[in-house]
Amino acid sequence: MIPLIGFAPDLPPTTPGALLDCENVVPTLRGFRAAHQLTPADFPAIADEVRGAVSVLRLDNQRRFFVGTPDALYEGVSDSWLDRSRSGGYSGGAENRWRFAQFGNATLATNTADPIQVSTSAEFEDIPGAPAARIITVASGFVMAFATTHQDNGDNPDMWWCSALYNHMDWTPDIATQCANGRLIDTPGEIRAGKALGAHVVAYKASSMYLGQYVGPPIIWSWQQVPGEIGALSQESVVDIDTAHVFIGLDDFWIYDGSRPVSIGAPVREWFFKTAHPSYLHRTLGYFDRFAGIVYWYFASNQSTGELDSCVCYNVKTQRWGKVTRSIQAPVEYIASGVTYDELGDLYDTYDDIASISYDSPEWFAGGEQAAVFGTDGQLYLLGAGGMPCSMTLWEVGDDSQYTTLSRVRARFISAPDSGGLQAYYRAVQGGPLSVGPTATYQDGKFDLLWSARWHRVRLNFAGQAEVAAVNFELVPDGTR
């Protein structure tokens, strides 16, 4: 059996274990599984476009769940949406997204167009004197804002601000309070992303990045440019995995832990930038499923007119890749309320439905973190029940001169599928045209067929909660030519 190494369209097609293509396949610690199906949450659909969502935790352990649209901010309470917008609402532009940060018991929100917003229990309101910012984050006792507009400083897409130390309501620059601002002008372009990395902050431009460190008065924050022409597409393309950032740059995928950026995109880099629509790369939205250790990047394919219709995913523990086809408006971490025995009959019709959820799924636990997305219909969907139909196109096996008969393909399943099928392909010369061969049906962990060729390629299709760790090809030599 040859272990699968994951989605790797950029590697040579004869690389053992490589998935030359796949649909709805996610890398796990043990192998590769079908992506989770979507289950509608109890909340009603949001009528307008979802431009950002967040689940936050207060100091008193109370959870709050917010969703932003172009003209409103909503809070999810008891399976309904309460309008928490400031008086008069908002007027975000076509590309304005809501970004959120939690500072103690205060939830902060920004949308580029309006001053930074704050809510501690009910509606949001302007923070007096705060700039309008494209990006906000929290680090070392400060609220940090990037790419700002302010009545005293004007519009500065290369500017950073910090609030007063431990005071998110004070934005008047003063050495005594340590509220300050400055510009990152050593490299060209606007600040596209800014996120905390431990006690530090990383600011990203398109082809440069800066590590910010709190040093106290009179400098307050010191910024050092990170060597190399490496930057990020957008705020959401940078994903915080707690010990590092993983992000998409202009031509590669990277991981940065505060020392130096390291490329991780070798198996998928060329494929991604050929597949993604260049006009909408800035709309890419990243999400980290901590429970599974998987980073998802939702992006607009070159078949899209701007909507996010595709997803590439990366397991930070195994360094392996997968791919999912799914259209969304925004990903979000959903905090489950938990399920009691009395509720089972209301939630699931049969025991088979219950069995479709793994025993260690966050769905069972109160306060458990669960991956979720807002669909294109504005509905909140949870990821976790059952598996989507999936396929894996395996690496090519054969020889440049030896004909062989492919008689069987056997998979080592961690979780066997409900059903499956095989589509064979073949060619006489590597790099030559690929022809369609026979089909086979899944039975007893294997696919039986008979087909002679120099090079063989197969696509395995599965229904149900399939998870595969390795595959074996049974080849019988025929002759040479």
C-alpha cells in the first residue's frame, strides 16, 4: 500500500501517493476524508450580503456572535438576529468588509468607512476620536488599527495607530497615555493585513511585511521590515494558527512564526494562481478549524463572477493539502450550545442520522468550537454531519516501455464509503493525450477491472463518510514495445 500524500497538482503526475485532482477531499491526521456536509443552523437567513462574522468571548466567559452586512451589524441571540447597529446604520462600499476584535468586554468592529465601533452589551456606537480603519487587531494591551482615515491626518492607507494603553476609548496621540500613530513608508503600497503574533503585530503589504514590537515611550511601537519581497493578498488571506500565521502572498503560500517566512505552497502554488480569478484574489477568505487543525481558504475561481465558489485547504499538522467545491459568503467559528438526550428526537429522525456525527464532534459539547459558513443564501450552515460525495484522481502508474494490465485497485479505508466507483484513464506516453478507459464498482474494499496500457490513471468516487489512508495498484506485466 502506498500512503496518500494529498492534493498535489504541481508535482510530477507519477509521484507516488499524489492526488492529481480531487473534489471535496480534506486532509486529516490519518489520511484524507470526504468534506463535511452542511447542516442549516436554527438562525434565519440574513437578508443582505454577509460581509464578516465573528464569535467572541468576554472576560466573564459570555459569548457574543456578530454578523456584518453593508448597512448593519447583527447579534445572534436565541436563534434570532438582533440589530445592533449604531443609530442611522452604515453605508459600506462594494468591497468594504467588517473586521472585528475583542478587547476585554468590548467588541470592536470596523468597516473602513466609519469610525471604529464598540459594543459592550447592546448596540454599537462610534468611538469618539477614533479613526476609520480597514483593519483592527489587539496586542500587548493596545487596540491596533491599520490603513486609516482621520479628520486630523487624512486618508493614509500605509498608517498604523494604537489606542491608549489598556484604553480602547482613547485615540488622542499622547506619550503619557501611549496612544500613537505612524506610517510604514520604507516599501510601497497600502497595508493589506495586520494581525497579532503573540505580543507582537505583523503588518502586511502586497510585497513586504513588518514585525511590530511594543518598546514603550517615546517610540511606543517599533517596526522592523522582514527581509524578502513577501506580503499578503488581504486581511482574510492571513490566518492565525496561534503559533504562526499562514497566508497567501502574490505568488505563493507562506508560514511565518516571527523568524522568517517559509514557503509551503510547492504542491499547489501554480495550480492555485491559474485557477483563482486574478481580479478577485483580494476577496479570499481564510479560516482555521482548530479542532481539526485545518486552514481553509475560500476563493473565487476563474469561472466565477466574484462569488467565492472554491476552497483549498491545508492541514497544519501533516502539511498536506485538499480541495473543496463550496460557495459561501463568509466562514465563521460557531460555538455550539450542546445537545441533551431530551433534544435528540427533535434534532434527528433516526439513530442512523445521529451516527453520521462522530463521537468527538464539537456538535455534542456545550461551548465546543465548530466550523460554519454563511451560504450564498445568507443561511448559517454548520460543518459536521455526514460526508459530501467526493473523488480522488490518483497518480499515474506504469512504465515508458512496459505494457501492464491493471487488474485491481485496493484502498485502505479508515472509514469505508457507502458506495463507490472507479473511472480508468490511460496513455501510451507521458505527456501524451489521456484516453478514457473502463469503469469499475466498489466492492469489498477494492475495484476490479482489466485494462492494458503503458500508463494508468484512475479516479475514485465515493459516497458517504469515506476516509482513505493508502492505495495499492495490482499490475500484471504484458510485454514491451
